[in-house]
Amino acid sequence: MEPNQKYRLESDSIGEKEVPAKAYYGVQSLRAMENFPVTGRRMIPEYIKAMALLKKACAILNGEAGILTKDVADAIVAASDEVMEGKYADEFIVDPVQGGAGTSYNMNMNEVLANVANEKLGGGRGDYTYCNPNDHVNNGQSTNDIVPTAGKITILWLLRPLEKNLQAVIGSFKEKGVEFNNVIKMGRTQMEDAVPIRLGQEFNAYASALTRSLNRIKEAEKELYSINMGGSAIGTGINADLHYFHGIVPKIAELTGEPFYQAEDLIDGTMHTDCYVAVSSSMKELAVSISKICNDLRLMASGPNTGFGEISLPARQNGSSIMPGKVNPVIPEMVNQVAFRIIGSDMTITMACEGGQLELNAFEPITFYSLFESIQMMTNALVPFKNYCVDGINANIEHCRRLLEASTGIATALNPYIGYKASAQLIKDAKKAGKTLKQMAEDEAILPEDQLEKVLDPVAMTTPGIPGRK
């Protein structure tokens, strides 16, 4: 307790407890804050807004049904609107990771709205005569339908900027694909020289992979539109007025502008959380793909004098506190680390969703905490990745050409003319003589000079067909 601070006495089924007199939260929120000092964080604003929106919808429907008086319903609606606008943000004190399947989230919101509504109705904070957190704000509801529905709304809201930022990165890779279309370099498999490729083809392939990632995310998010509101405690709809039961989901769809629909099987919708696994899986796939791309960019930019040095990444900061002039690929490294975190969080979400028993999954708090973080981290990382990395990549054209000419990988184009065994022997002879493959082929006159020129044209090797043949 803080010295000189006034308190009010509140009680719940556990007993009595002093609550700061000025607080809009109540005894159950305070107990939760004390019980769960886990992350040192509070629930994100988007989730608070989503839950307040749901409470508004519930108050409207319960008011229409006559379950709440008009004055009480209007006061809860007004309080919900104020919370959605960002007021009372400091009153949401519970940690995102908690026991109780999210009851602490729900009660924190119920208590804040009840106290704000009480003041509007002429009462005081902690005096729940006019508006009670459970009997009025939570009427017809349960933590078990409110919490997952608020989570689904939040995920959808968070995915929109992610999708926008990812689309922008895809656009940047496509632009680089055009810019680098005529830059010829050596392709590699198993880190060894393979056959020629255009740098633009590589960058177009990155755009293709990320486009698939984006499509998977959009496909997974469709599952979030099925919500279990009206199901109450375990999906049976106990204590839910029929007008409320049938109208609550359409009202939520109206308030959000999203095509939500009531789950066909509300018991299934309450006990199973596989939709979060689907979204997390799509985020993991994005993390895997973009991390692999970052690995490629770091490799192609490595050195620059003793590595591949085929591209140059924008210099963003000094790379060493002791080695002068060193510049590190810090932006791709940052994205790699974000990807590692998302991949780890996917395992957390997988185990949390698997860990539910019978009619409810009690582990939605850690599921939401992990999934919200994954989406937000990737959303934020994509901006500097595009602006400070992809957009500023330059091709070291002459260096790519020199590496290509020094490679024996172009011998693959000779297979249709002299066979695999003879081509392999030519490579050995070139290495032993310290010559390029082309020089060795010319010395041994394996093909007429004009034909050899066409066959060993690296540009021709980057498209389907047999080089040197029409």
C-alpha cells in the first residue's frame, strides 16, 4: 500500500480487500495483478478495445431484451465507448499471462466499465448498486466466450498492417527483380557452383515465396470469423436470453465491420482452439521463408572482399567497436532474430492449444500473448527490412561476371554435346591447367568456335532449352 493513499473496502468470494479509492478497477483485478506478476507488461491496447467493443454489443442486446434497464445499458455503452477511445488505459492492470483462462482480463474490464457506469448513474467507485460487474456488465456472458472472441478480433486487427507491410516487401523484391534482370551470376546448390542464373530471377523467387506466405495468412484468418459468443460458459448458452443469443454476433459484425458468424457448433467453438494454431502456423511459415531469404542476402553480400560480394546491402551503422570500417548486415540479422522468436512462439501456441481439457482450453492467455507478439514483431520488422535493406540493395555486376567466368559450373551446358563424362573431364583438365572452362574448351576445340560461343553463353543458360540450339 502507498502511504497517504485512500482506500475503499471491496469483497469477493475470497474475502475483503482494500482497493485504492481512486481506482476504476476492483478487487478481482487487484488480486489478479498480485497473483500474476509474470511478464511485467499489460494487455495490448487492441485487445482492450476489442473487449470493450464486445461489452458494448452485449449491453445493447441485453438492453433491447429488457434484461438491463435503458439507463444501465446506456451507461455501459457510454463507458465502453470511452474505453475504446483510450480512456482509463492505466486501469487495465492485469498481466497478459495468467491462470483462470482469462477471467482476470474479463473481470478487469467488467470492473472498470461498472465503475465508470456507476459514476454516470450517480454512484461512486466501488459502489455497485447501480451497475454491477457480474450481474450487469457480464450479463449473459462468460469469460469463455468473451475472451476468445476478443482475441479473434484483436488478431484480425493486428494482421491488417502485417499484410500491408508484407505486400510492400513483396513489391520491393519484384522491383529489384526487374532492376537486376540482366545481371548474370553463378547459381549455387549445396553452397557449391551450379549453373548461371540472373540475379533478377532470384529476387523474383523471393517475391513468389513471400506471396505464398501472404496467401497462407489470409487463408488462415478466415477461421477467425467463427466466434462462440452466445455460448456462455461451455457453449450451451446457459443464462443467455434468446434475443441476446441470436442477436449478439450480428451486432458484433455490425460494430466491427467484419463478417463474423456464430459458430455452428458452439461447444466445439468453446473447447477447441485450432484456429490459433492455423494462424500461428502461417506466421511460422512466413518466418521460415523470410529468414531463409535474409540468409541468402547475407551470403550474397558477404565479404565483401573475401566472400561472395555479389550484392551490396545499405550501410546502416558501424559494424564493430574494434575493427575499423566493418559494416554488418544488421537489418537481415534483425529479421532473422524475429523469425527465431516467432518459430519458438509457434511451439508455445501449439502446446497451449493441445493442452486444453474437455469443455475449455485454459491456456488462451499464453496463446494470445505469444500470437499477438509474433504478429506485432513481424509487422514492425518488415518496415526497416523494406526501407533499409531491400530497397537499397545494389548489384556488383562486374564482380558477378568475374565469378561466373572463373567458375566451371557452365560445363553443364556441354552435356548435350559431349556428354556428362567428357564434360567432367574438361573441368578437371581446366582446374589442373589453371584455365577457365571456356579457355580449356577452346584449346581442346571440343566444338566449333562459333557454336561454342553460343553454347557457353551464360544468358542462354538461364532459360529453358538446350543452349546453342534453336
